[in-house]
Amino acid sequence: MFRTMVESDLDFVLTCLTEPSVNTTTPERFVAYLESGSYRPAWTWLALDGETPVGLAVWWGFPDGERPLALDCLWAAPSVTDPVPVWAGLIRQVPPPVEYHIFTQPGRRDDPQITTRLAAAAEAGLTTVTERFRYEWTSAQPLPKRSTRLTFEPASDGAFADAFEQISAGSLDVATRAGVARIGARAQALEEVEDYKSMRGPRDWWRLAYDGSGALVGAALPSANDGGPVVGFVGVVPSRRGHHYADDLLAEITWIIAEAAAGAVTVRADTDSTNTPMVAAFERLGYRRFALRVVAS
């Protein structure tokens, strides 16, 4: 049987979360995110054998969101000899589109804790696995050279949706391609605008980039999540690709965040391992690869 968490389950859930694992959820994080709305009892699922809880799944979503978006934790009781069916059943309780994010180091990609969880995700229908390199820039590093060939301007939600729709054509980003295949380019662009607006980063940081003739080159979205400042979005329109414009966009994002912080700051970012132009841009601009995110979708 499967059911969502009730108030009397809290101590049990917190005890489960103390066990060392690849899960990102800790007792402290769970309590804090319950308060903020990123975790909710209705998004926390238990698997029961009779009256005994034998499995747990914790889902994350935006504090103002209507549905969970990503799985943060899977736990199984020691008595469960094969957790895959239990975890798959838990994952199936939340309708798609959802993702499962596992944070690790490149050398631990084949850890049984990870491969078993990915097997459960696949059994539940999350069969596409993407590896995303994690990068960070710190204020101990020099700021990248700011663009002299582009100008950056704020714009309306509609203008950003138009830009996202253009950028989605031929995109190397796995999530973007999947979104376009699922609902179409325009609907995907509108959905992205709303998702980025739900992030913690100020909306007035967003910029569209133009060349000297006034033609659109791309979009640059500095932002933030629960962990701090992030590179929200970098994208170049198809006709302008191949000229390292991603460097200009990434530099502008870094400057905006650094100036807003007015002190020590770490900026983090992810990109698909297969998105070689973006991987190269991060490394040219002094971002350090520090971890790996494995995403099942």
C-alpha cells in the first residue's frame, strides 16, 4: 500500500533521513523545506507492508508550485531485500512529467546505491538518464571579461518566451528537447518562463542580448535556488551559434550576480555532459567542474 505522509509520521521520516546515502534530503533540510513549501506532506509518500512503513519517497517542488517536480530521496527499510519494486511503486504515485536527480562525484557513477535507484526509476518509466556536469565560479577567481560586442537589456515575459522558443530550435539541452517533444516549442517556452519566475533569483536580473545591429543573439538568466546563486539559463539563437556568444552571456550572468552580492559569492551551474559547446564555455570562463548530477526523466 502507498499513502502520503501525515503529521504523526514526521519522527519516522526524520529518522529515515539520518541514514547515510546518496539522497540529498537530510532531517534539517526536510524540516526547513516543509516550512518553505518546497517539501509537503502531500508530496511525501510512504510504502506500507500492512501497518509497517518499508519505503519512503520525498518529492520537491517550487514553494508556490501546484505539483512536485523532482524526486530528492528514496529510502527502504533494512528488511526489504530488493528495494527496486518498492521504490518503483513509490515513484509511480506521482504523475509525470517528473525527474529524479542524484548528486554525486564522477567516480561514484556506478555505485550500487545509484544504480539500484536508477533501476527503480526506469521500472517506473523514468528511462532517460542524463549526466549533467556541475560547475562553480567563486569570487576568489577573477571576473570573466565582460562582453564588448553585445548589449544586454531587460525584457517582458513575452519577449523572453519568444527568445526561448527561437533558442529551442536545434538545442543540445536534453530537457529542452524533451519539453518541445512533449508539448511543442511555444508551450515549452511559456512553461520555462513560469518555471524561472518561480526560482529565488530576482526577475529583474534577466537579460536579452543584442548585437550592434539590434538583432537578438541570446538570453542570459542569472538566478538563485535554495542553495544560492546559479546560472539559470544560457541560450543562443540558431543563426548566431558557433561564435562563442555563450561566453558573453555567461560572463554577463557572472557579473550581475557578483555585483549584486557585493562580497564573497559562489555561482553554480549545470550543463548536460553532451552539450559540448556549453561545457567548453564554462571551462573557458574559469568555472570549475566539481560534481556530477544524474537525472532520470
